[in-house]
Amino acid sequence: MKYILVSGGVISGIGKGIIASSIGTILKSCGLRVTAIKIDPYLNIDAGTFSPYEHGEVFVLDDGGEVDLDLGNYERFLNVKLHRDNNITTGKIYQQVINKERRGDYLGKTVQVVPHVTNAIMEWVEKVAKIPVDNTEASPEVCIIELGGTVGDIEGMPFVEAFRQFQFRVKQENFCNIHVSLVPQPTAGEQKSMPTQNSVRALRGLGLSPDLIVCRSKTPLEKEVREKISNICHVGPSQVIGVHDFSCIYHVPLLLQEQNLTQYFAKRLSLTIRPRKSMLYKWRTLAEKHDRVHTSCTIALVGKYTKLEDAYASVIKALRHSAIMANRKLELTIIEAAHLEEEMKTKKPVEFYEAWKKLCCAQGVLVPGGFGNRGTEGKIAAVHWARTHNKPFLGICLGMQMAVIEFARNELGLKGANSTENAPDTENPVVIDMPEHTNGNMGGTMRLGARKTIFKTECMLKKLYKNKESIEERHRHRYEVNPSLTHLFEEKGFRFVAQDTEGVRMEAIELDDHPFFVGIQSHPEFKSRPLEPSPPYLGFILASCGKLPQYMQRGCRLSPRHEHLLSTEEGDSDLEEELSKIVLEGKNHSDSNDSTSSESTKGSK
Ligand code: GLN
């Protein structure tokens, strides 16, 4: 096993996760099996109880693990399925050590950060690195470990110390360290190397020497700055890597590859590279395609955590994956749901009318998942507008529940219909608490992870899922449609098209006589890939840009010819043909080693 530790300097949020994922991508495209571990040095056991305002979205894994959103980047870039243990937190490590102490495993010794906590960290990493992540039984060959935060943080110290020891435990030829640092460009635009020098000094002081220094900057890294960092930080100039801002993150693996990272790793870690002709080819085509598409598709995302885009990271990525397949540039309008509410008309008229203008201008309306009462009436208003104006609508989890409430109130005449989450005493509880686990705690008590969903009838969603009888998407919810009232909906053409294996839980809705009105109780965005967009999202985007009927006619396949027919702007170039063959016909999906996500996040613009 080869370990690559990615640490960060100066500030967090400069795209360390994207760089770490891109390194994994390059190695994967050399034929190596790659896995990833994300370390978050906070005391929470997992991300499950986080407010999206603090850390962005909570990413959900197949096994129900509620983890940091960076694990989503690894899954999308490396096209792998990770496990909850691939996310290490200080909380998890301490919990393990304290449990051992209670059991008496330390035989009366004083339990300390060094060696007990550091040993627990090393053992965890060694154990998890070996777990297969790519649908085969084969153990990975390379493990990328991203250490969250910046070097020097008090919280990160036990981890830095653990890796200082780890380099000797697994031997130098099996371990290397990449330090991602910031090269700021203050007013005059001149690139400054001092913050990087300081952070490398801090790293060395703690016993880790960087093998590569990756410099994040606004514009391409200047030669003199590279030389200066090389001189002062005691690495060769070729070990200083520049990653400047880009239009989309598809470019990052390409940029790293251009700076000969493959050759570097092959030598440094004695890797057996199995080069392929098409190395990173799909990435290049995707990046070029992303940059060449100009016709936009405007989508309104009606949410609650609108101040931080990361709160809807996977939803936005899934929309982008689909938009690129539909030859459209995603224009996303994020609307604060509460601004759509009637009482805002007098309280904050400017916000009210602006929000409604944005909603009315959009080609499609998406209501994502969420928790709590605030903004729900605004979401219900948005659903009503989409339903009655024939605008494509996609409701995810809470979004589906809002669609049920809207229909109950306005079509079934169920007065005050609501979810018991919002109104525990509602006279018409159309959405109710249906717990699977009730141990009284908030953490880890939801219906979580991949669950089998069976299509009960022929429907649009089933077609979009290529006529599969059942699907497995990831869940994260407590409340569900009240099964005792579903017949009232069905009678009016509001169909519950998919259920759980026991036939009790309503998993998806569809409305007849509407261009696209779909709700789904799970979160399909977590499994969307750039080369394999999530089917409901793809259907939604195609419907929003008017391409869904043709797509349906063709049995939900975008062949090159079909693509050419549908495309209004870049249908016939060779590149398009090639991409269509690889991407849209579904060939080589299983070996799409170099799949990625398409958008600029955390500083990797
Ligand atoms: N709050 C809702 C529930 O718990 C929806 C959750 C979600 O959208 N993820 O069921």
C-alpha cells in the first residue's frame, strides 16, 4: 500500500479536497486502484448533526454514514463507493480509545495522546486503506489521505504526529506528503511566497517534509516564485506545482498531469504504472465541452440554506452533470424559500417580488431536501406555481413532501394539510414520522443510506432509470408520506410510483398531465457522476430545456446521432462525436476511472 498524505497550509478552503481527488484521478487513470480517507479533526463523531450553514451539506454514503462533503468529491472523481470509516474524526478516534480504556485493554497504563491516540490513528488508516471500494474484491494500491484544516491547528496536532511516526512505520518509499498552500496576490497582483514558506517551516518543525508543494494562486504560478519556493523550502523546482483558478474543476487533473506528477509518483513511490492510451482523455473532453457550451438552462433552487452554496453541493453538482449531457450551461438561481411567502409581500416587498420574479423566469423548479419549519410555506408556494404553470418540477426528499402537502391542500381540499414535522397537531397529517430507530438520540437515528426502492407501475421515472424494476438510492429522513391517505391522491392522478420493499413507504411521486412533475424521497444526487448523471436530474434538466420528449422517444438513450439531432449548438464536431460515443452510449461506464465533477468549488475555480 502506498500512502499519500495531503496537508494544507495558510488557510483552509483553497481546494485541497479537489487537488487530493485530482491526484487520485491521475493515479487511477494509470491503472492503479485508489482509495481515499478524509480526516476531520473535530470532536463530532460524524457530520450527521451539523448545520449546513457551518460545514455545507452532509454527504450520505451507501452504508448510511453521514460524512464530510469532501467524501462526495472522492466518490465522484474516483468513481468509487466509500464507507463511513473512510471519514476519520477526532471524535471517532477518542471514542475508540476511551471504549478500550473502559474495557481495560490498556492493562492499567496511563492512556495518552502519544502513543495511544496516535497508534489508534495509524491502525485505523492501515485498516481502512485496504477495504475494496470499486465493486471488486481487490484491495486498493494507493490511499490518498486528506488532513482537514491547516498545519499548526491545535486540533490537527495528534494527526500530524501520527503521520510523522507513520512514515517510518510504513517506510519512506511507501509514504509521501503533499502540502497544499496558498500563494496570494494582493492588490498589485504580485504573487507572494511568504505564507507558503511559513507553512512549510511549520510542517517541517512538526517532523513532516513535503515531497511536493502545491501552490494555489489566482493566475498561473510565476517562474520566479516557483524558484524561490523551491530554494527556500528545500525542494526541487519540479516539486513545486502550480494550480491556478480555472473555469471548472475538470481542468485540475489535467493541469497536474501536465506538470509530470505521474512520473514523479512512479519514481518516488516505486509505482507500477499501467499507462493507457486514453489516459485522462475523457477528462479533457469533458473540460472542453464544459467550456464550449453557451446556451443556458435556468433552474430555480428553492431552499433554506441559501447563504452557503456548499449546503446544496451534491444537488448542484448533479444538476451540472446533467446540464453538460444536455448541452446546456447551468444557470442556477438560488431562491430563499421564505421570501416567497405571502406575509413577505408587506414585510419585505422587494425580496418578495424579486424572489417571485426569479421563480417565474426559471425553466425548471427544484425543491431540495431540508429540515424544520422555516421556509416550508414558500416551498409549497413554489411547488404550486410549478404544478399549475406546467413548469418542470423536481422535489428531493423534503421537496417531495412539500409537493404532497401542496396537492392535498389545493386539489384534495384537505384543510391545513401538513407534515407533523412542521405542525405536530395538523388535522390532516399527510406526512408523518415513520421511524426505523427510536433510541431517543438525534445523531444517527434517521432512515439512512442505500435502500431498495421498487417501481409499482410504469412511469417516467422508471423509464429514466432504463426500465429497471428497482433502484437503490441513498436516504436521509425521518418523515414520510402517510400511507393511510395515499388512495385520495391516486384518485386524482397524483401517483405514488415507487415504494420500499415492504410496500409501506412511498418512495416517489409523479403527476399525470404535466411535462415533468417528479418527487423522490431519497437523494439521488449523492450517486450522480459527471459521466453518469443521476437519472431524475437528467430527466429534469432535459424537461427544463425542452429535450425530454425526444429523449423519451429514443428509449432514454443519447446516441451520437441523437445528440447531434438534439443539439442546437455544438452537435457535429469530432470531439462531440467521440464524447457522445464514450459518455452517452453508456460504454465503458464501469471502467470510467477518470470521472469527475464539473464545477468550481472551494477555490478551484
Ligand atoms: N425533514 C424531512 C424528514 O426528516 C426531510 C429530510 C430531507 O430532506 N433530507 O423526513
